[in-house]
Amino acid sequence: MYAGRVVESIAAKDLDNARHPYTQGLINSLPDMQHRRPILPVLQRQASWLTD
């Protein structure tokens, strides 16, 4: 969900093949527990994602 709307609905096993930029951003924002990163990536707000 983004801004209260469903933007993509896929099975958990298919998350590696997410197509929507917001879903991809959420997946990429997960911290890697094997490596320390000082700052996690930030998702940028883009209203155009709502119409894709």
C-alpha cells in the first residue's frame, strides 16, 4: 500500500520479481544483517506511482 491504496499484490514467493517501484523500494530498504550500513535507503515520494 502507498498513500492508502494498493499498488501491487503478489505472493511472498514472488517478491524477488516485484514490478512496482514502491514495492521494490520497500524490499531494497530491508537492512542486510551481514553488513553494517550507516544509513538505510530512503524511499522518495512520487505521486506518479499512484497512477502506474
